[in-house]
Amino acid sequence: MLVVVLIVIALMRFNLTALKEPGRLETSVANWGTRFLIRRASRQGTPPRPPDTKASADSGSTLYSSTCGFCHGSDGRAQTPIGQWTYPRAADLTSAQVQSYSDQELFWIIKNGIRFTGMPAFGKVESEADIWNLVNYVRTLAGDSRNKSSTKAGAEPEEQIAAQER
């Protein structure tokens, strides 16, 4: 009986507004559940990646601009009006959380989307090769953010070149 009362109290306090950030518990449970389900689903076979990763990422850059940049921003940091005001917020693709997904998991996310979020499924409108191109491009965004931060910090040109080579 106590469990039922606690559930009712929790549901009475639960709010569906997208204007406020959720609490730590809601965020943790949602992130854990999402991560678990994506990891499980992505194990069901992923087509082979393109052999030339650099050329693939270059192609992904063009596709990213026309399909992903509206929400995630041109630099992947989700600083667009659409990305900032959807809930859950559009992911910062340069973040450690996003970059920690495996390539297969990113492929699955782009192909299938994530229900109850703003992330659409591209599996019916993009080829598997194009989805790999997007995955490979997303991987370059984390490096771009490190390079931009070293430039902002007033790094010497030699340090900037070393950062780009990492």
C-alpha cells in the first residue's frame, strides 16, 4: 500500500512541461534507460562501414548541414533555437556523453531515431552509406571543439597544429 501511495504522490508532482529542466533522478533514469535500449538494439547487425573514413566524413559534413544542423547546430553543440527548446534538448554532439556511444550505436540512433524525443529516424530517407557518413562526421566534431577551444585560449600556432593532429 505504501508503494502505491508513493507512486501516486510522485505522479502528482510529475510535470510534462518542456520549459523546465528535469530533476536529477528523472534525467538519470531517462539517460540510463535510453543508453541500455540503444546498446541492446544496436547489436542486431550493422552494415559495414565505408573503407575511407576521411572521405566518408567529408561527405557526411555536407549531409549534416542539410539534415542535422537545424537542431544540433553547424558545430554540433545544439545552440540553435530549435535545439535549445525541444525536450529533451537536442544533444551536444561534441559532448563526452555522445562521443562515448560506439559507432554502431550512433549508426542505430541516426537510422532509427529515438521515440519521444526530437531525434527523427533517417533510415527510410538516407542510405546506409550516408548514415555511416554522418557517423564518421559526428566523430570529427569532438576534435573540432578541442581545436576551437585551444584557439580561443590564445594558443600559439604550433599548439593549434598539434591539437589538430591529435
